[in-house]
Amino acid sequence: MSAATTRSRTPDRLCAEAVDLARSAAEEAAAPGVVGEHEGMVSEGDRVVTHYFACKELGYRGWRWAVTVARASRAKIVTVDEAVLLPGPDALLAPEWVPWSERLRPGDMGPGDLLPTDADDLRLEPGWTGEDEPPPNSAVSDEMAALVEAEDAEVTAGPPAELPAVPARGTISAVAEELGLRRSRVLSRYGLHVAADRWEESFGPKTAMAQAAPASCVSCGFLARIGGSLGQAFGVCANEFSPADGRVVSLAYGCGGHSEAAVMPKPPRVAPPVIDETRVDPFPLRPAADSGSVSVSVSMAEDDAADLGHS
């Protein structure tokens, strides 16, 4: 370590004692009463010291005034280099500036908003687009088509003009359009991986819900399968009571709404009545004499009175 480096870490005595000079410079740059107590100093180099003062201005909590003073070699006078307001270790700072092209976040789009994509977006790759080149068996060869385009020529009346035109039906673009595949750009492998990582982070096996689930979505009856390569690892949840209803979930994800987690027991069924058709129970047409509440003697006396005409 050189002697110059050693001297730079040791504050100059005259510069370190110039606290009043640094305070006056900070008050001149700010306003009276805003500059607080002295919070220390830092040696910036040979005969260069920065003094820090607390900032009492509202809205600048944790900030401090930094005044740098210096002294020329073999000089006895200390001068002020600059006075600025700098954030301290516990300063309240604004969020980090993000370019406009990167400020959009998931969930920021609303109805009617348009999100343009860059032409060189890594998530997309060219699909079926443009006109098809003349096939090898076309009436107009590749060389002739290139020559016509280079010369900006037109086909005039004559034998070449009488040749049949190349049919549009049956070309690669026509077939792709019928199959619903004619898109200018499709997802690239990078776009698939980015989407898979994002979905797995939200509804994947490492989430708290999946860790406490009784089983994974791969065995759930509410899982709707999707096609393509993503269908090997993801599906759509169709359980309205699940937190992932209508969302793309990983097959290793799970929740308490699993179809086989808690099967409700069926209510007990009452046994049907047993009818014995082999036994006959006799029922009298008239009630027995001793079945009522009136004694037999009383009822017989009444019958005798009725026969004699008494009321």
C-alpha cells in the first residue's frame, strides 16, 4: 500500500475542523433551520473531507446535507467544493425508475387497452404468413417468377398468358388457413418456457396451497385437460369452489377442493316394509262385545229396553 493511499484514508486536520464552514455552506444552499446536527465526516482523498449534516426538511426523512471542503497543498485556508443533499442509509427514496416500455405489469390492462408487441419479441416466432412461393410443378417456375419481379414486367397476350394460373386452393397457406393455423406469429419455445414458469409459480407444487393439499390435480376429477405440449404438465381447473377456478394449473398443484379429498357419505336408506303374503290375518266384521268401554250387562239392558218400546 502506497503512502498516498494511506494519507487519503486519514482526514486532514484542518479540513476536519472546518465544521462551521461546512455548516454555513449547507445553510446557504438550503435554508436557515433546515440543516441539523453534524453527523460525521468522510475523507475523500488528500486534504479533501466531506461533512454530513442532518436534514430537517419535511419529506426528506433520512437525507443529509453533504458539504465537501478541501485545502491546497501547504495552504492554511480551507475552501468549500460543493454542498448537495444526498440520501442516507435509511432515506426514503422513490421507486427505481423503470422505462416506459417495461412499466406494464400483469393485471394492468383494462377494457379497451391495446398492448403492442415488438417485431423481435423473443416469445414469438414466425408462423404461416405471406404468399406461397410457386411450387415445383407450377405453370410459372421460380426463375420466371423472379425474372418477372426483377424486370417489373407484365404478362401480355400470347402463349404464356394462356397457361393456367396456379390455383390458390391446395397451397400451404390455404390449407393452413382452413385448419386455423394461418397466424403471422406463434409461440416460440422461449415463450412456452416463460409461460410455463409463470403459471407454475402461481399454481404450482411449491405454493402453500399445494403443500397442504390432500392430493394433486393430476388425479382430480375437476381438471380439464388441454392439448399441445403444455398439456403434459398443465390443465384448467373447473371447480368453482377452488381458488384456481378457471386458471391454468400445474398437474402437481392441489387444493382442498380435490374431487376425491373428502367424499360425502350417502344418507342411510330406510329398509322397505316386509309384507308376508303367506299369512292371513282375520278381521271381524263387528267389534267384540268386550272391546268397548261399556260393560256387557249394561249394553244388554239397553237392548231389552229398546225392544219394549221404552225411550
